Amino acid sequence: MPYKARSVSFVLKVLRILNKRMKLTEDDQRYYQNQEKGFQGEVQFDVLTEKLKRSSYILNDLQLEHNKSSFQLDSSLIFQDTYSLFDVKNFEGEFVYDAEYFKTHSGRDIQNPLDQLKRSKLLLSNLLQSVGSKLTVEAYVIFINPQFTLFQTPPDLPFVLPTQLDRFMKKLDQKPSRLNQSHKNLADQLISLHQLVPPILQLPAYNYEEMKKGMTCSKCNSFSVTIVGKKLICNNCGCIELVTVAVMRNVEEFKLLFPEQKITTNVIHEWCGIVDSRKRISRVLGKNLKITGLGQWAFYE
């Protein structure tokens, strides 16, 4: 089991909401799809690391900062003498290696991930040194997609191609590793430094007015839902959810998009759309959140 489990990033959570509530530009839609694909690749690699039998602390998805420089680690393994970090790429297709770009015949070049890996390794090494850790940092780019091919790859690069992945994981599982309290302390310290929201957000511009209002299905994201008694029923896939749960799920979406706005009965009634009365919204908010203020000035936290 991972010591720090992976969760959906703040950016991807927001992009998922925006994707269903507004029309994304082609560039923004491409960015969103890349984020989804990247997350899927990371989850696939998690399956492999969780199969390792050698003692280690698995830390997934760390957003860290050192000397005012932010960096993100897709996956990390703390062993006895080494800290192994992995940058997971879910690239698909045929590419030709170049020191600056991975090139394709179609001209759809992508930046060499080695640049990002070197930066992450340097910042992590400095951070570990600053907290008194003497672990040696090993860094690799994991190409997780079996449909990825990279021609003319220099053999000395820290790249793990899809055909090399099984052998690489077996090699990891052979590392000598006896963990002690210092390893646990390091894992706990890194988790305490993890930033839930990255300092620099790359998100499409959006505002409340352009958002599509209404409740959505928790399973298929359809707006075609109906309230029957205490249940929200999806007309598209048949998924059934308690109205109370659905309202609070939509409240969480609103809070993610507009963290500076106060949660009020009127705002959430408009946001949810199909709930028949403000009183019902007020009851749900009152049972699940703390109310501050009175009357028309009341809001929930």
C-alpha cells in the first residue's frame, strides 16, 4: 500500500468541472485531455509499484517547493539508501529522440522530458540535503504506454521504455532495503510539505455567469437528471443518488471554482438548478456545514 496515496490533482478536478459546465477552446480541451491521460498513466504505474515486495515508502504525487522553486514528483520510492523518483509519461505514437524535442513525422514535436527530470532531481536533492537526509537520488522517466516508441534513444539515458518496464521493476524489487525510523520521518516530513494547490495554476479563464447551472450525474456527468422524492435519478445512465449527497457534491464543485465566494442558500439554489425550493437547499446546507450570520446575511462554511 502507498504511504501517500494518489488523488486527483486540484487542476484536474477544476478542469473536469469546467469541461462539463462550459465550452472549452480547442487548446484548453487538448490541455484537459492531456491532464486526464497523464493521470491515467500515473495510476497505471501505481499498480506496478504496489506490487513491489521490497520494503519501501511509496509517495505518490508530491507537490513540493525549495528555495521558492516549485516542483512536482509523480511517484517516489524511499529505499534504504536511495530515493527513487519517477516522472511518468503516457505518450502514445512513434517519436525520434532529439536532445531538445521528441520529433514526429507529422511535425507534432514534444519537449524532451529529460529537462524536467533534471530539474526535479536537482531540487529534490537540495531539499533532502536541507532536511538532513543522505539518501542518493535516482531519477527516471517512465514511458508507461505500450503504444509508445522512441527511436535513436541513447542507451545511457534514465529512460524506461515500455518494453523495459517489467525488467526494470524486477530490478527495483532486488534493492537491499531495511527501513528504520529515519526513513519514516523523512516520508512524514515530505508529506507535510506537500502543497494541495500548486503555487502556479494553469487553468482556462472562466466566470460564474458563463457556467452551465444544474445538477449532474455523479457517474456520467449528464445534466439530464430528475429529482424523485429524496433521490436524484439520471435519465441517461440510470444512476441513483440521494439528493442531499448530490447537493453537497455540487457545493464542493462550486467551492473549487469560486473559493472566494460565500456559500449561501440563494447561490447554491441557483447553482443546483433543479432543486424545487430554497428551503430544501437550506436544510441540506444546515445539516452539513456551519452557518455564520443571520437572515439574508447568513452563509455557510
